[in-house]
Amino acid sequence: MAAAAIGIAAERSIDVVLVDTAGRMQRNEPLMRELAKALADNATPGAIPRLIDGIVLTKFDTIDDKAGAAVSMTYTTGQPIVFVGCGQTYRDLRKLNIEAVVSALLK
């Protein structure tokens, strides 16, 4: 699915493709290798690699105990969390509410 979406985006000159990584945690090496292969297979030879501009953090409505991981992501990448998912659809994407993160960290 991701490969098809990337191909269609390229054909239509769409700059951004959101890909659901389906729970690929960094500690799960086989799933991370699969994700890396999918990205490499769709890279354009000679193209300038794109870097992370921002993070979309899903399941934010259920991460009370993982707010520290959200802070760590921004620290590690040097990039902001630009949207958080608070549901199952694109309409459930919200701008990050810093007060909510601080509240979760202080619980």
C-alpha cells in the first residue's frame, strides 16, 4: 500500500505522503528492516534525501504514560511534533497542545 501511495504521489507531483508504520517500534528489528526496505525501494536514485521536517504522533489520546517519549522524539530529531492523532481518521489530527503534554508528564 505505501509503495503504491508513494508512486501515485510522484505521478501527481504530491509533495507529502503520510505512511502508517503499523506499530513498528524501534526495538522490533524485523519490522524496522521491512520499513527501511520499503523506503529504500521507493527512493529516487540521485535524489537529495529528505529529512524529517516534523513529527505526526498517533494515538496521542492514549499515551498518558508515554508523554516522555514524545519529548524525547523532539529532542533526538531536533524537530517539532506538528500534529497528534486523537482518533482513527484524518479529521482527528490536531495541533500539539503543549499544556496536555506537560499535564501528562506531571501525572
